[in-house]
Amino acid sequence: MDKTSPEIMLAFYRRLYPFKSIFHWLNHKPTPDHLFVNREIAFNLPGEVIIRYNSFNDHDEFKKQVCKLNPTRFEIGPVYTSRPRDRKTARGAFNPTQRELVFDIDMTDYDPVRTCCSDADICKRCWSFISAAVRVLDTAIREQFGYEHLLWVYSGRRGIHLWISDNEAMGLTDEQRKVIVNWLTVVPKDESKRLNVRFGSRALPASLQTSLDHLAVVFSELILDDQDCFASEAGYQALLNLIPDSRVVDTLQSKWSGTSSSSQEKWKDLKTQIKSYKKGTPQRAALAAAMEDIILQYTYPRLDENVSKKRNHLLKAPFCVHPKTGRVCVPVDPARIEEFDPETVPTVTQLLKELDAVAESAEHHSDWERTSLKPYVDMLDKHNLAIMDQVRKEKGGPDMTW
């Protein structure tokens, strides 16, 4: 039977998908409010059919429709001025008003620098690129923008999504989202181009300097040792393209041609060339800055900008199943991101087998509690409690109860 056959997916939706937890996450309250009722849910059906502008009054109605349509996956859109399903009869304009600030980091964007895999393939080794990106982006968003309610979700195959649910983030306009994305975008689309982040001075902006301290360690372990990115001729030519000193480039080109030195050795060669210039000279300063920029270029988060800029962009819901791998799109703890292994994420067939192995496994709403999906749903529930507690404090109301 196929990994995500209609029969398997229907059993998953009926017994394992945490509809109530997803409802709490989107709604920010235990009882239905406009954040959920006016929210667009889009269903993806076999044959690349998409049914947009669905909306629901509560999680039970949501689950009923999902089980009826049995989609391959569903995606979450913005909160509108009125219920999406009533948009044709609604009075006034029908516009998006709120939406989580979202980011998407896809492993394929690292194809120019990773050596272990390519295209849709991913392994624990190249996941280190994602790990580094999560560390940097999570810290940057918390420290530079003050957002607290960040939910990281593995995409099920080769990437990771970030959903930010802070009230201010929810209300950002498309233009404001674009400004934030541009601020957080460092690596140029054209790999042959050098970074342009110094704005006329040799010093990095303070925000990037903080990231560089962490990424310098990642660069040595991941780029130089594990991936050995500069071992091949294509690899070291890409490095030479980023060095702004023709004398140094010519010297290293001559030394490296026809040899099989490691990336660590080539990086030491570059350092030696930098030291050939006296301290305080413009040439040495320029090369030192270039080395920092190279570290950032190879390790800094690579964002899919289009996902983040528009409020009406659809993004796959957490806990959906990836059709190619059968893996569930589970939340990830950023504090333990280096320990995460995408190859150990539970598949839908594995979860259903776990249920079958449980005695007296009669269907009920929390069957996921009896499978390896439990720690991931617990992670979402903990995240939801923090959001609800914030809402309660802002409104001055009583403690939230579920």
C-alpha cells in the first residue's frame, strides 16, 4: 500500500491529527474567535486540485470537513475581514487583516555549497545547514524584533518552516513583512557575487557580528571538515571568486591547481596570504573582512523570500503528511535543533502501526497520545499555552482553561 494512500490518510485524520491543538494555535483562545472563524484553510486534493477559502466555526467542523474531503494536505492562509466561505456575499471589501509572520528555509537553496546531497535529498549531515540557520534566525528574531511565540516545524522532507504568532507580527502589512525579510536576507541569489552588508565601513553591523561568532565555529566544522567544500576544483574556484585581491587569488590559484589539499589546508593558505600584508594596511583589512563575509555566505540562513512577504501566502499546516516521504510535519525545538534528525521523524504508516499494537485501541480524539506523535503535539500545546497566557495578560482576564 502507498505511503499516503487515501485509506492511510483518512485513518490518520480520523485518529491521529491533533485538530484541537491546531485550533488553539490559530485561535489564541479556547473558544472560537475571529482568528479562527475568519481564517482561510485551503485543501490540496489528488490531481493537484486546490479548494481555497474554506473556513470553519470550530475544530469539530474543521475535522469533519477534512475527513470528508480527505486531502493530501491542507494549507493555512490569513485571517480575513469576514469569513472566507462567505466572501461572495459579504458586505464591503474582502481583505486579509492578520497572519503569522512566516519563514521557509529549504535545503535545495544550499545546493551550491553542500556536497553530501543535492536536490530533494537530505541527510543528517546536510541538516547541519538547517540547524545553523535555525540557531541564527531564532536568535535574531527574538533579540532584534522582540518576538516570543516562534513555532519551528519540519516540512516533512527537506526544510523547515517558522510561524511567529505574536500579536504585533500577526498585524504586519505586506510592506512591513518585506522590510523584515530584506533585513534578514544576507546571502545574494547569485553565488558568484560577494556579500554587500558593510555599508561603507569595514565593520559588520552588530546584528551580523553576533551571528558570525556562532557561524565561525559552524564554518570550520561543517564547511571545512564535514562538507569539505573547497576540496574540488569547482569548490575552490568558488572560494577564489569571493576574494577581492587579485594578487592573492593568483597566488592561491597557482598553489592549488593540480593538488588535492583539504578545505582546512586551503583556508590556512588564505590566512597566510592575509598575514603577508602588514597589520593596519587597507589590503589586510579588506581580506579579513572578506573572510568574515565568506563565512556568512556559506552558513547564514537562506530564506525563501516570497513565502514571508505576502499575508495571503498559503503555507502547509503543521502535522500534515509529506506525500513523498510519508513523514509528519512535526514541531522542532530550536534549543535542541542540532539533535534533530529528519530521518527519525515518524511516518504516517509507522504511527498507524503503533496504534494497532495498542490493546483496546478504540477510536477517540486523543489517539495520538498513544503513539510517538505525542511529544510533538505536547510541544505545540506548550506553545499554545504561552500564546493564550499572553492574550489573558493583555486582556486582564482569568487564567485560561482548556
